[in-house]
Amino acid sequence: MPLGVGSGCSWTRHKRYAINIHLSDKISLHRHIVDRRMYECRSKVFDYRKLPTTSVIISFYNEAWSTLLRTIHSVLETTPAVLLKEIILVDDFSDRAYLRSQLEEYISNLDRVRLIRTNKREGLVRGRLIGATYSTGDVLTFLDCHCECVPGWIEPLLERIGENKTAIVCPVIDTIDWNTFEFYMQTGEPMIGGFDWRLTFQWHSVPEQERRRWKSKIDPIRSPTMAGGLFAVSKEYFQYLGTYDMGMDVWGGENLELSFRVWQCGGSLEIHPCSHVGHVFPKKAPYARPNFLQNTVRAAEVWMDDYKQHFYNRNPPASKEKYGDISERKLIRERLKCQSFEWYLKNVYPDLHVPEDRLGWHGAVRSSGIHSECLDYNAPDHNPTGAHLSLFGCHGQGGNQYFEYTSKKEIRFNSVTEICAEVADRQKYIAMRYCPRDGTPVPESIIWEFRNDGTIYHPHSNTCITSHHTSEGRTGVEMRLCNPGDRNQIWKFELPTTLSQHSWTEV
Ligand code: UD2
Ligand code: MN
């Protein structure tokens, strides 16, 4: 049982950690995860004398006792002693009592576990970097403080870095359920990292051209981006690359920054299918993350060249963020003679659709009939195409009200991936479906015409987008026969208030 964990009723504790803390506390700190990796991974034998050594660095802030301790034991119990120099815990100025002397006493009985404390809240970037300064291993392995490693997780990472020093290598991240604490091992082909143009990290399946590169099922998989928490990197190479952007606070953005940087500056980012580590994804963020946008803007400003505009278009508040001094980071980019973002998109992430964002043809779409309202798309979680287009008060914040009319006559919405507005046969509502891949034909059902009179015409169904009041007193949109002069069929693209506004009748 946990020692002296805070008081308060059980439900408060549950909410405090955003995980099922009662169950976590009951599960052994030494629980063993069954190795269900592919046979090729399980049967591989390593010569430890030939592998580099590692220091495992775990920065934590107010983590629950049992998840933190299970992480530590898991690393100790799954990592061959000859490969593990030490585990460096960095307490990022937590305020929970049990993380003081109780934690110190507990780890004083553990071999090779060190505890460093910051003097103020540093955030995960500086927390990890402070930890790294105490490391003695050849390779830095970063983990979150609520992980459990599958036996055999470290060897593939170290072997790969041993043969290619400029590779940053991530394990496959398995899910530990926040409520049941079941460990779900991803036994199929791993997913790789990407992003959308709001600069949100996204998982994607492996593209065909990557699969064709592989010589065997256990080759490392190249990934455009990383999730952020779990990866191994040569200590020397990490230094050379400029470690992390120390101007990033608390949480967020550092994963895309490091991903862009390693690729653009001549290294690579990979996921090793034989390395598996579980991670507890909490029900919701357990602490405030106020710096996310600012951090992301720093990454965009340093690495994305003019492509950053697509991000600002979709996230107008980002363009108003004060992001501080980035001159040192730009200097690193110069010094290492890094490639452009265009190079990155073309060579590392060719599957990403790059928006056109033609002047006057993107932004919010405002109804003339119901003037306060804009087209809005609000998809349910985990189902990007699971809703219909609707109307909602114009908010000028991009997001759910940001659309792009392309030269291929699609109305695109960028969320987890690119989706396109569609009217299916004999339907009145506007659905969303995945857009055709670049270079493939566009089906009739997703072709639209923005006509000079301000109507948005759908030739395939011969109807126009129409705003209306529903019988329940709400507002909505549906496809109706075009009716010249009907203000409810007149629409206008507008950009966020900071940018100039256009309607397409003017272009
Ligand atoms: C993901 C990453 C996380 C990080 C983040 C973006 C995985 C599995 N997780 O979010 O590592 O890249 O995206 O920034 O890929 N922490 C501190 N100080 C702070 C805040 C956090 O030390 O001020 C610690 C925290 O206790 C944890 C780690 O940093 O050990 C990552 O934080 P998280 O678990 O809340 O992030 P997560 O998994 O939601
Ligand atoms: Mn985490």
C-alpha cells in the first residue's frame, strides 16, 4: 500500500490525479508485463558488451506515488544492469508531501537511482535537461513518470543508436488504461507520428513507401514526428543538435521542435517496433498547461519558414502570442546548416497535404441571412468524420470554423487529417469525408462552386448551402434548391479580425 498519501475522500483523489488512483495503488509496484512482441523481436539475442550504456531520465511533477514507483521498478527490472548506468529522477518542484522525505527514503534502498530537485518549477524541458547534466551513460533515455517497460525494450534502442549515432529512437508507446490499468500492447504494425496544421501531434499508419524500404519486419520505422515523452538519443549527438529549447515552459511543443530539428539538421527520427513501453494516458490533463501555444509558436518560428502561416491561419490566437527571444535557436539552425521546412515536407512527410490558403478563399464562412453565424464543424472525439456541418456563432478563433476552398473545388477542414465537405445522393445535410489523396481524382460529391452572387453551389445535387432556423428555435444549414436573392444562401469568407477580410465576390 502507498505510504502516507494525502488525505481527502477517495473521489477527490481520483479527480486530483485524473487516473484511477485506488486501483493503481493496489497493483504491485513490481508487476511484470508479458512480452507479446513479434517472435522476431523476442528471439533476437544481443551482445551487451557491444551496446552503448544508458541513463534513464524521468522528470516528474506531482506524480502519484504508485505510478511513479512502478515506473522506477519497471526500468530497474527490465533493463540489463550492465546497460543501465543510472536512473535520474528530477522532481520539478512538486508540492506533494509524500514526494519529500518518504521518496528519498524509499529510493535510498534502490541501487543506481538518483533524485535531483529543481529550485523552482522548470517545466519538462528544463527538468529533463537538468537531469541530463548528471548522466554518465552514452545514451540518454527519456521516459515519462507513469510508464511500464516491456522486457527487451532497451536493447533495440541502444543497438540502433550504436550503429547510427544521429538517430533518435522511440519505443512503441503502448496504452495503460487510466481506469482499469490494463496494459494494451500494440501487437500490429506501429503507428508513426505526424501533425496537423494546428500543430497538434497526430498518429498515422505507416505509408506504403516506408514499408517498401524495410528489409525486415524489425527494421526501425522512420517517423516525421515523435509524441515526445519516450525516446533514446546519443548524449553527444543531443548536445550537438542543441538539446532542447530552454525557452519552453511547463508542457507542449518541444516534441515537434525536436522532430523538425533532428530531420532538418541531418539526423533521423525512428520508432523501433521491438521496443515497447506502456504509458498511462490520464483521463484529462492533471495540471495546467498554460505555455503550450507559446512553446509551439517558438517551434514554428524557428523551423517552419513561411509554412508557419498555415498554422497561424488555423490558430489566430497563436499569431498574438509573445514568444520571447528565439535568436539562439535560430543560430543553431544556421550553425548546423539545417534544411528548409520545404525540404522536410518533401522528403520526410510527403503524405501531408499542404494547404493552398489562397487569398480570400480560406477562413470562416459567415452567413448573410443569419449574420452572427458561421459554418462550424464539431466532430466527436475519435471520429473525425462523425458529424455534419452546422452553424454556430462566429468566433474568429479559427478551429472549428476554419475552412479552405481549394483550386480543386473542395471545401476542406483540417483536423486529425484532411476532411472534405460532401453531399451524398438525396441528402440534405452536409457530411464530412476523408479528402482524396493529393494527385488522385476528386469525386463529384465533394465539388463546390463559390459563385459570384455569394452562393455556395453543389453542382452534383444542383442545390445551395442554406442557413435556416430549425423548429426548435436553433439555427442550422442544409442543402436547398438555389433561390436567387435568398440571403440565407449568401455566404462570405472572412479571416480572423487581425487579418484583412475578403469576400469572394471581390476576388
Ligand atoms: C506528451 C508526452 C510528454 C511530452 C508532452 C508534450 C508521451 C507519452 N508523452 O504528453 O512526454 O512530450 O506530450 O510536452 O509522449 N512534467 C514536469 N514538469 C512540468 C510538466 C510535466 O516534469 O512542468 C513531467 C511529467 O510529470 C511527465 C512528463 O513531464 O513525467 C510529461 O508530462 P505529461 O505526462 O503530463 O505529458 P503527456 O504524456 O500528456
Ligand atoms: Mn505522460
